[in-house]
Amino acid sequence: MNRTYIFLLLISIGILSCSDSKNEQTEIQASEKEETAVTLTEQQLKSLNIAMGKIEKRNMGKVIKVNGLLDVPPQNLVTISAPLGGFVKQTDLLQGMKLKKGQVIALMEHPDYIQLQQDYLDAKNQLELLELEFKRQQELAMDKVNATKTLQQAKANYYSTQVKAEGLKARLKMININPDALEMGEIKQTVPLISPISGYVTQVNVNLGMYVNPTDVMFKIVDTRHLHAEVQVFEKDITRVKMGQRMRFKLVNETKERMADVYLIGREISTERTVRVHCHLEEEDLSMIPGMYFSGLIEIDEQPAWVLPDEAVVEFDGVMHIFVRKEKNTFEIVEIKTGVTDSGFTEVMVPDGFDVNTPIAIKGTYGLISLLKNTEEE
């Protein structure tokens, strides 16, 4: 009898304990659910600088994230070499120096330059004599005085020397020697290298007295007035990119946003499954240098959407939220889904039954989050 009584008593205690535990858990859950609002004092309201607003309609552009670098067209990047090789007699170039088109950037010297000029003058003198001989043989042939073979030989000698003289003339022009001035008897010991474009020196690979081959790169000059932006777009996104679309981009370690327009779209997919897209800058900036990296957003479409300023939307426990005002000093946190961001605004998906005219905190939201966290910890 006593054992039966004790057994029933233990069962009763267990039931009561489970009931108390469930009630306590329910109270904790209820308490957690209640911590969705924060009430501010007048002083807190002023110190947090809270500003109110509401959800509004705005055209939002859907974007594609891209990375790229600044580059120049091939005609704006020049590699300078000595066409016939030679020794560097003089140069004052340093990296970063600004040049004008037609400016002398170096003087070259080599015995071959003098020999080339001598060969041209000899060919020109021989050409005059051969021309006279050819005309004389033509006249004799008309009178049938000379043999046909003699006329043909005179003709061959004349045209052969003419071709030789023209070839030497072309080689002289390659090293910037004027054949007309040379015919006046002015043989030059040095020849100039001329800058074909205006721009800035980016490479100097020679020094005085150095011998360079025709294939050696002596200098590199770049004209930065026509920079463009080259971006890589992934294969899955390239069909949405169209010519004329705008791109917003920022250089590395810069906060300034710049603009460009899509100008050309590549027709080849790289091994990384990307396509090159060429964009023209809206504004030239001489402070920018070819090779600078940037990150950008290509605006592919614009559609009306409900939006809030970026600061109005805050992340809490890995979920995006906003704060709506319930009373003068009371703000309730509301979970919300977001879309694209553009020009300081974030697209928000309005929940069913939500009044778009509801007052929403658009400034000071990070302070509200901090107060809400403190309230939960207490």
C-alpha cells in the first residue's frame, strides 16, 4: 500500500514538473516574440537623429557586376625602336615626361648611316648618266645604228639603278633623313628618332652609348586622352548586354563614381568563359592611367519598383529589416525582402497587406538596431 502511494506521488510530481517547464518555455518564447519594438526617450530620439519617410516608386536599373581595367586604343600606344639599329648618341627622356608629336626623343649614330647616304648619292649620280645613255641608245635604235641588245642593256641598267635609288631613298626616310637635303651635299652623322604621337613616356629601356637592334624596344609612349574601359562579362550574362547601355564604375581605392557607355561587344569567349566588352568613358580624366583596375555595374534594364534609401534597410540576424513607427517614440522592426540597389536606393518587396504610407525610419536605423539588441540581452 505504501509503495503504491509513493509511486503515484512521484508521477504527480513529474507531471507538475513538466507542466512548469512547458509554462516556463512558453513564457520565454513569448518574451522573445515581444522584443520586436523599441521605445525611445525624447533624448534618445534627438541623439539618434532619426528621420522618417515612406516607401516610394522609382525606376530601378537591374545591373550586372563586372571587373575590368583601363586601356587605350592601339593607335594611342606606341613602341619606339631604331629601324636600322645603332648606338644611342643622345636622349633626355624619363618615365612620365610629356611629349608632343614630332618631338625629337633621341639621336642615333652608326657608320651604316653614313654608308647608306653615300650609296644613295652614288646611285643618284649613276642614274643621271644611265638615263642619258638610255636616251642616246633609243635615238640610235630609231636610226637603226646600234644593235637591239645594246638598247636593252642600257634600258636594264637604267631601270635597275632607278629601283636601287628608290630603295635607298625609302630607307633614308625610315631613319628620318631627307633625301632632298642630302642631294644638296649635307651628309649627317646622326639621325633623329621622332615621336609619332603626343603623350607620356611610360618606358625607357636605353642609355647613352648603348647599341640597340632594330627589334629592341627603346621607348613606349601612351596618349591617355582617349582611355577606354575594358570589362569581362561572364557568358551567362553577355546576352543581356547591349550597345549603348550605361556602366557605373569605381577605380580601386576610389569612392568617386564614373560613367561609361557600352561601345563594342566581343565575339569570342575566353577560356574563363567571359566575353570582353569595350566601353567609352563619358569624361576624360588625365589623372587616370592605363592598366588601372576597377569594379563596375552595367545597367541592363530599368523597371518601376518600391524603394527605400539604403540606410533605411538594415541587416539583423542575417535577415533584412526596416523600422516602422507605431507611436511617436515607438518603432517596430519588420522583416522584409530586398532586390537590387541603385544610386543610394534599395528595392523592397512590399509584404501583403502592408500600407505603403506607413511611416518608416530612413535615418538612424543602426542606432535602433543597437538599442533593440541591448533590450534583448537584458
